[in-house]
Amino acid sequence: MKPLSLAETEHIVKENEGKEELEPYFKKFAVLKLKEALELRKGLESLDNHKIKQDHIVKIIDFLPEDASDVHKIFIDVSLDENEIKQITEIVAKYK
């Protein structure tokens, strides 16, 4: 099993029946398109930081944290230093 962002989930759902029921949800909450979400995932994975798990990456893609406070809300179980937070926010800023 692999955690999926809203953009990735939306892409999968569009290929199946019942998508009409979920379209309003995706329109309201999915911020990025699939291509952007995949690029952001790749950028975060390229940090090669063992503290950043796939669950964290999905939350970052879905919430697009703007500052250290937002990042800390995602990483409640992990302690990141200032440099790690800066790397994450710089990558996310490209998708705002």
C-alpha cells in the first residue's frame, strides 16, 4: 500500500464508476493537478531525508505548508531542524 495525494486519488477515481459523487470533493480540496503533485512528490523525495515518510509527503502535497508552523503540524511525530523545514518550504513554494 502506498499513500496517495488527493490529486493522485482524483486521477484514479476519474477512471472508475461513481466519480460524479466525488467530483465536488476534489474540486473543493485538491489544490494541485496530478502533474504538479507528482513533481512535488519527486522534489520532496529527492531530499533523501529518512525523517520524511510517504505519509508526510502526501500531507505536504495536500496542504502545501507555507511556514515552519504549518510544517510542524504535519510532522507531529518527528522533530525537524530549521534547515530541513526550510528545504521543504522552498520546494513547496514553487507550487503556490
